[in-house]
Amino acid sequence: MLNPFLDRVTDRERGTISPERVSEALHVPMARLAELAHVHRNTLARQPDSPVVQERLGVVARIVAAAGELTGDAGRAVVWFRHQPLAGFDGRTAEELVAAGHAEAVLAHLEMLRDGVYA
């Protein structure tokens, strides 16, 4: 089994991350998911299997999956991603940071938390 969040958003038949499932899991409309993935909203619908879409959705999914490993619950991870202001980031949430193009900073933050650094 994959991480519970990754398992939930992966289309096993196609071996890809499903934009619709990510949208549903995060409780965001497809237009917002497109903003998070930095692709046009039509691209999510018309080319969900494209390498660019898969790579960018993968980053979002990895962030939520890593948060789920830390919190012990995929549902809490989604709440954290969407609503928890992060220390050291001017009170912005992980979702806001990802939308602003700072996904790598969020991943680094999660890695520090995993390693026991309090943020």
C-alpha cells in the first residue's frame, strides 16, 4: 500500500495521479488545483497524464503525504495543508506557499519537522 493520501489520489489503472481525486481529497475546485500545480485549468482536464501535470500534482501530493506521515492521518494533513499557518513563513499556509511557487520550501519545512527540528 502507498501512503494513504497517495493511494487515495492515484489512478491505479493508469498509474497516474488523478487531478479529480486530488481536487476532491483537498476539497478544492479544479481551478484552484490548477493554480497550485501552476498549469492552466483546461490542461488538467485535457491532458491529465502529461508529464508536466503529473510532476506538479506529484509535488502537491508529496507535500500532503509527508504531512500525513507526520500527523498520522491524511485528513489532518489536508487540514494542515489548507489552514495551518507555518512558522517562519509570515503566517502563510502550505497551500498559499505552493500557490506562490514555494513548494520546495514547504517540503524542506516538513523534512525539518520529520528530523525533529521544531519550527
